[in-house]
Amino acid sequence: MEEKYFLAKWLNNEITEEELKKHVSEEEIRLYKKIISASDMLETPEFDLEEALSEIKKLHEKTNVKKLTTIKYFYKVAAVLALIVTSYYFISNKNTNYTTQLAEKISFELPDNSSVNLNADSEIKFKPNKWENKRELHLKGEAFFSVKKGSKFTVKTNLGDVSVLGTKFNVVARDHFFEVFCYEGVVSATYQNKTIKIPAGTSFKALNSSSAFNPSIEEKIPSWLQNKSSFKSLPFKYVIKEFERQYNIKITYDKEFDTILFTGNFTHKGLEIALQAISVPLNLNYTIINEGNVSLHP
Amino acid sequence: MNIKDKIGFCDEENFSNFFRSNSKLLHNYIFYKCGNIELANDIVQDAFLKFWINCEKIITEKATSYLFTIATNLFLNEYSKSKTSSNFKNTLSVNYTNETPEFLLEEKQFHAKLTNAISSLSEAQRTAFLMHRIDGKKYKEIAENLGISVKAVEKRIHNALLNLRKEIENI
């Protein structure tokens, strides 16, 4: 095969000088050799490698910094926007909270002048900004409401919801105990997806899976607002819990009494009288161990 | 190739090593094209910077040809603007090892002819020929760097030799 680029092949030692002679004269070969050896002595201009490298590193750092500042700027803007959005959200959705500690009772007014009495260890949460459109609040514990007439007023609890248009009622939602007392007007309660109408002078009580109506309430306001706690056929466990809340103490007692149904009341005004009120009916004695601990025993 | 190969060039140490083993060749390559040292300096800087910025996209096997592609594109942009004529008379120097006076004179005359002839070569022929002679690159390596076939390199080198001889004979 005729080699087209014989000079390149010869230069690369792929063909011998003899083979090259088929294409070019000896005179030319001599000149080629001279050209090649002279070319090999050529030197390119100096290139300061390290200086060029450090220059590139400097420039690279700048581009990186630029990138970084753009990113930082972006994050700044994003952070400010996020702050605006969240603060708007929080302002418009800001909850007002009322909470009571153990042995504490408070009363306050809602934005529509409806009044609320909050029993010990309870919490009410609502959004004042939305109150005008939606009278709705969340309750944990026990509260008495005296609601001004107007749009639907809803008390939400973990156990059930209570809706009224305007009336006086008491709601307890503690653990598994849900109770609604209606003192005036009509209250509608939703419990386990069932809506129950509770007329004035009656109460609805639900404990675990059993629920019952209890007619005839003589009092105009809940007993706890008169500084006593009244119970009608309530497991002793709940009585003890209420006692502990009202006096901020810890009561130790035999758990076998937990399920005994208790009817009666105790005052919030004197510990010893109150202890008598809950121990005597069960033929128990009490011992005040120290400031925060009481024991009930036979 | 795995991810590590791709991000390898982002690491300053790896980049520096890559720079040290390729920058002189790239500098020469641009210089062969135009004979302009300043332009070669600028393009080497810009090309490596661009290479580093895009380090994440670079595959190890293609790194050198990618670098040469960047440099060639930069050169085409810059060179069309600058309009410098390529003359290698004063820029291609000679390393004399055998310094007898008589020899020197003859050598000097011949080198003057040679650099003149080199200046008159086409850019493609000159680049391929000098990469082979000065940088000691194999045909295959030149082909890879320039993104052409080995046959094309052979053609350029063959014609370079042919033209250099004719040019020198004519002087």
C-alpha cells in the first residue's frame, strides 16, 4: 500500500529511511533531518507555572465568594420573606391562652363579653382575631360559660364538642370524663359523633363508654364556683383527682376504691373538712403526711 | 466512572496537580497557534478557571480534551478580535548545546530560516508539528488533545515537514 503521509510515518519511526528513499531524494532527506534536529532545539517562551496557578486560585476564590454572596443574599431574602409570612400567620392565628394551675381558679371575659370561669388545672385556647366570625374555643379541664346571645358558640374538647347560641353551662373534659351541665337555655353536645340536646336544668355525663342524662339541677351555677366540688355517682378516682387539683396535693389511697361511685361534695376552703367529706363516707381515715401529701387508709 | 472521579477536579489539590501536568502544554499549544505569549497566558488562565468552575461536570478520561476545547474556543473568540500576526522569529528561541563559533554561525542562520518557515506554516500544521517536536507528544496524544484522528495528525505533520523543506529551500 502506498503510504500517503510517509514523512510523518518516517518521523514516527514507522518506516525506515530506506523506505523513505522511495519517495524522496537523499538530498531532501538530509534537509529533513536538519529541519528535525533544529526543531528539537527550539524552546518555547518561559511559562511561570506556579505564578499562573496562584493567580487562578485567587480568581477562583473570587468567583466562589461571588457565588457564595449570591447564595447568602438569596437566603437573606428568603429568610425575611419566611419571617413575614410566618409572623402574619402567627398574628392572624395567634391564640389567646388562659390556664390555671392546681388549686387555682380564674374568671375572664371573651371578646363578645361572654364570661368564662376556669376551674383548677384547666386550659382555654381561642383566636381573638377570628372571634367575630367564629365563636369557638378549645377546653381542657373544666369551665363554666355564661354566653351572650349571638352566633353559634362552640366549646371543643378532646372528648366532644358543645354548641350553644346563648346560655349558661359548665363543661368538664378530663381524661375520659366528659360532662355538660346546662343551667340556662339549651346546649347541644356532640359526643362520639352523636348530637345530644341538653335542656336547662339537666346534665349529660359520659364516662368511658357509658353516658347518662341527669335531670334536676337545683343550683344556678356550678358548685365549684361556690368553692366546693359536688359529685353524683362518680368513680372515686375522679373525686380524688379533683381533690388533688383543688388543693394541689398528692393523695395516696388503696386503688381498690377507684371504681366506687361517690356522691357528695367537698369544700375548697379547708383541707381537713374536705378530707373528712371524702373519707368518712367510705369509712376511711386520713393522715396528713406533710404539706403536699395525704394518705387515706382504713 | 463514579462520582468521586467527577468531583475530583474540584478539590484544590487535585486541580493543582492537573494544572501542573497540563498547563505548559496548553500554553505552548496556544502559543503555536498565534505566537502571542500574552494571549497564551490569558487563555491558559481563563481556560483553567473555567475548567475549575465546571469541575463537577468533568469526567476524568475527557479532562484534557475538555480543557483543550475550552482553550480553543477562547482562542477563537480572542484571536479574531486581536488580529495579531503570528511571527515566531523572536519568540521561538534556540537552546544551543554545541557552542563552537563556526557551528554557531551556521546554526543561527539555519534557525532563522527555520523559524521563518515555521511562521509561514498553517496554524494546524505548525501546532501538530511543534507539539510533536517540542512537547514530545505522540501522534495519538496530539489527536486526543485536538479532538482529531491520528490520520489527521499524520497528514498535518507530513505537510508541515514538506512545507518547511520547500520554504527553507526557497530562501
